[in-house]
Amino acid sequence: MTTDLTRRRLLQAAGATVAAGYVTTQATTQATAATAATDAKVPLLKAYPIPAGIAQATTFAVNVRTAPGPWQPLSTYSVNLKLINAQTGAGQVQKSSLAYFDVAGPVEVMVTYTKGTINTARIRPLAAGIEPTIDGNTLKFTLPAPRKVVVEVNGEIFDCLHLLARPIELDSPDPDDPDVIYFGPGVHTTATGQLEVPSGKTVYLAGGAVLKTSVIFKNVTNAGLTGRGVIYGTNGGGCTIVDSKNIRVDGISMLNLTTGYAITAGQSEQVSITDFGYFSAGQWGDGIDIFSSSDVLIDNSFLRCSDDCIALYTHRWDYYGDTRNITVQNSSLWADVAHPINVGTHGNTENPEVLENITISNVDILDHREPQKWYQGCIALNPGDSNLVRNVRIENVRVEDFRWGQFLHLRISYNDKYNTSPGRGIEGVYVKNLTYTGQHAETAMMLGYDETRGINDVTFQNLVVNGTVMASTMRKPGWFTVADMVPMHVNEHVKNLRWLDAATAPTTAPPAVSTPATAELAVGAPVVLTVSATGFPTGFGAQGLPAGLTVDQTTGVISGAPTSPGAYNATVSVTNVAGTATKSLILTVL
């Protein structure tokens, strides 16, 4: 980009062309009126048209309404997904449908299947408990609040409808804001196929905007990519965050990228990725890959990927350093290839690194299809390259009946295609309230490499497999281990493995807080700080935070944006069944 981005960048009018380096084509002139509003300025429901020239799907006709308002039609994007032939390795592109809209509360959904009669239907995640009513070729159901779901008809898992219902935007920026790079409804691109974002700037994609360019944050602070629009068909990934701090990605979708990951974060800190949707069919079509970064939040997102949905690594390529304080929460993951979550494969054999303080909370895993035995696992902790993985908390995770693989895989890896050495180990894993319901899971694995590179201190509490709690108190033959009942293969290099029921306390000692004592923040900059602790935490708190920041009591993530400068002496707390530990946290807001 050669232009000065401190002045207005508005790409809104139909067919508009603005300053050098930006080109827009096929911009739409349509605007969608809000329906059924109690406040004229804040509609209860808002839909967005698909611009001319962008492929639309025809399998479903979708209408939504906030009762008793009128039905409002939704446009559906044609989405590419991937099916791999397990015998040949060839990939076939499968067509699917995506619609998105904003809603301020409960919403009724009516879906008409244009290919014929609906014999069966289900709404996923199944844990949402949403039961549709069927009448011929039409089904109806109600979403009690904004949520991302999949509508499957007649058992079709590819030719299905992905529906992303997001909250009504309350803080959309002014197009004239000098700190906003604004893309209005329509199709947009740049001369280079890339958009490098300066510090202090936010790229905003309005609903109905389609941006055919990659967004790059490199050596910047306090910047973002937000809105309700779509990044579409880019070559080389959707968004790259490198050597940057205080970066926010919120409310957008990415689809039909030709190559690259949706979002890559390398050597960066305080990154929040929220309310995100992604669909891929490309080779190495990963969703979110994190390298050598800290304090990353992935929240309220839906990813359906042709490779790992979320991958956490240390060193690879030009990224170096540890990865820590990573939280994945309130999200749904669907891996048509590889893993929904993969941790630890890549690292630095010459200067070993650590992945630590990883939390996976309130996650639905909808599918996993991976024929390779050594590469399976809906959640896979696979440290290689001398990586050490430690202090991992997996809590309230629901795994549906996936097609092919294992629901859990912990292994010290040495794969000569990817690694130059085995991992150093896995330490301190707490798995609480993990459920798997289905018939396709192969034997789960827990494999240390040798006596010095093993798996230590793994605790399962209330692990439920097809309705049975896997605990040392369960009924089983005396010569069986609990692992046999899962079934899970545990080798001789796994030490201090425990199987607890829901009522058994996992510890008798209070937690130990490992959060740094100080942090420097900036007014208005997006913040992600993680309250980390060992000792089976059950809750988190924080007192004295700057205005604009809140703490998630389940995961310990402090997020938001401070509104006033100053020095704040906060206190963070971590609770477990044995007590509460506190620590002072001095926050300097500049």
C-alpha cells in the first residue's frame, strides 16, 4: 500500500473506485431494511444480500423472522468443502450452503429443501437440543439466541446448510472515521491482493461486503479486522498476524480461499479471534494456526476445515519462541480432514520450546475424518521437535459421532516427515466433562516415547463414553484397567494417570497462580490477558481492573479495551475445590 491510510478510506458506493491501490467492482446498490424493531435505530433482525458475481447456492431457501414479524429471506453463499478419497488421497470439492444474519434475540427459521421431500433432519451441535418440525419439503425451528448451527437434511453432511446467527452490531464504525479502512456492501479487491494494516487502524467489512484480498498485520499494535462481511477466494490465506500486539478479529467469515490458512498468528501477543466463521476445501486448508504466540483467545466461532481447524505450534518457518496462554472456548469445530484441535507438532529441536497454559472449554466437535492412525484425534496433543506441552485444561467438550479417527490422542511424536526429534513430553493435563457419543471412534491413544520423554500427570474427571462414566469406581472385570473400558491404549511411558468420577475431588491443595505480576496496556487497544494456574482450577476472578476490562470466570481470560489511562493495582483469584489463591496484577494503561 502506497497511500496514506490516516485519512478516510471509504469503499461504499456502487462501482466506487478510490485512492491508488484499491479497486472495487460489482458493488451492490441494494440495502436490506431491518424488520420488527422496538428501537428504530437498532433492528431486531438484519440480513445482508450477496453481491452480484459471487456464487450462490440453491439447495435451500431460507427465511427468518422475529415473531410476530414478517419472514425475511436470506441469501446463501455457495461454499466449497473437501472429501478425501482414503485409497487414492485425491480430494473432491463438495458444494455446500452458508447463510448469515444478525439477530437481537430469539429467531424463527424456516428452511425449504429445493431437491425434494425432507425425510429426516437434525440441527447440530446436537447438544443445543434444537428439534425441527418437518412438513413436506420444509422444516422450521427456533434459535433462542444468536448461534452458529448446521442444518442437515436426509443425512447429507456436505450438501447441508450452515447458518451463522450473530448478535446485532451495536458499535459499527462511522465510515468517515480516519482510523477505519471501510468496505461497504459489494465486491472489493486491492491491486496487490494484499492489504497491510497500519497500527491503530481497523479494517471494517460491512454486512454484504466481500473482500477478495488477504489482510496482513505485521509489526503493528492496536489494530483489527471486524464487521459482518466476508473474505473470499484469496490466495495465500485470509489474515496473517506477525510480530504484532493487541489485534482483534471479530464477526467476519472466510470462505473458498484457494490456498493458505484462514488466520495465522506468529510471534504475536494479545490476539482475540471472536464470532468467526470459516469454511475450506483447499490443500492445507487449516483454520486458525498459532505459532510462538501468547495470550490468544478463540471464542464463539465455527470452523469447518479441509485440514486442522485449530493448530498450536511453537517454531516453524520464521517464527520462534514459546506458545502459552491460549484459550479456545464456546465454539464448534468440524474437520473434514485431520484434527479439530492439534497441539505441538512443530517446534525447535536446537533450542527447545514450550506450549503451556492451554484451555479448551465449552466446545462442540461435530466431525473428524482422518484415516492415518498416527495422525488421528479430535483433540490431539502431539509434541514433536523437542516441544514440551504442559498445563492443559480440557473442560465441557462434547464430541459427536465423527466419521473416522479417535476422540482423544496424546502422544510424544517423532514423524520424520514433520519432525527432526521427538517431543520432550506432556505434563499436567486435566480433562473434565468430556463426552463422546457414537460408534465410529477407534481406540484412543496415550503414548509416551521413552522413559525420559513420557506423559505425566493426566487426570480424567467425568469422562463419559456412550453414557458410561470412565472412572476407577466403575464396574468392570478386576483384571481390566479403566483405559480398557474406554477403550484407550496406554503404554508404559505414561505415569500418574487418574480416572475420577464427577464427585471425586481432584486435589486437596489450593491452586498456584502463574500469571505475570505486571502488564502494560493502551487506551482503546484490544486486550487478552490470561489468568493461568495449576491445581485443577474451577473458577477465576479479578478485582480492580481498569474500566472496559472483564474476566471470564470459567477460563480466566481478561478481555476488552481499557477506557482510561492510569496505574491499576488489580487482584486476580483462582479457585479450586480446596480453596482460593490470589495474586497482585499491576496494570499500566497508557
